[in-house]
Amino acid sequence: MRFYHWYNAVLAALLCLLGFESCDDIGADEYGSPYVKYQVKGTVTDNEGRPIKGIKVKVAEQGMHNGSVIIYHGIDSIETDAAGAYQTHVMTDGFINERRKVIFEDTDGTANGGDFQGDTLSLTDLEKTLVEKGGEWYRGKYEMKGDVTLKAKTDN
């Protein structure tokens, strides 16, 4: 036990001589990673421009591959209102990449006036508007617009 005490003291002294210090007095700008806040909004309509209520809208990230199946990990999930509009919660992340998707699913069948095929949009393809300017690590807040038209499923 005594050996480890002296060993640690000698090692600490050596590290100080080499220019390494403890992390007690680190300023706010020393460490961290950039991040951004974003919110996804839009409307869901059918081929004739009518709003579709009750469409599940999920913001998800593409995860591991399981054979040929892509697994998505959900980040936020909501449903469209009577006007076909949706708006996610404000999300915070280090970056927005092509693995982030907005997935649209008709989960109630014909209860919303039809049976619609799903669709997917990539966050990188959405129209982005800066609503709050950022600084050093905080890159700002963005609203991302993703309108989609869902096609009706046809019986084969």
C-alpha cells in the first residue's frame, strides 16, 4: 500500500513537470462537443391535397443492420392533427446526418379516411430555418419543414 502511495506521488510530480495539470480550473470553453437544437414540422396530405389525421410521424435514427433489415431507434413520435399538421418536440443533438429519418406510417388503417402507404424523409433533405443563433459549442436552433403526400394503398 505504501508503494502505491509513493508511486502515485512520483507519477503526479512527473506529470506536472511535463506540463499536465489537474482538471479543477477548466474554463467553460475548454471541453465539449458542438450541438444543435431542432424541431421538425410539416403537414401530411393525400394525393388530392386533403389533410390526413392520425398519421404516426416518427423521428428515428438508422441503427444496426440485422441481415438485410434496417433497424430504426425512435427519438420522437407524434400523430398528425385534424389539419394533417405535426410538430415534434425540440430535440438536441451533436449533429444532423443522413441516418436521421422522419418516418410516416398509417397505423389506423381506414379510420382516417383511407389506407395509406408509408413514406420516409431524411433530415438532411428537409428545408431548414435558423430561429435562434448559436455560439461556440451551441450551433443554434433550427426548424425543419417536411411536408409529405401519402399515396393510397391499392389492392392487388
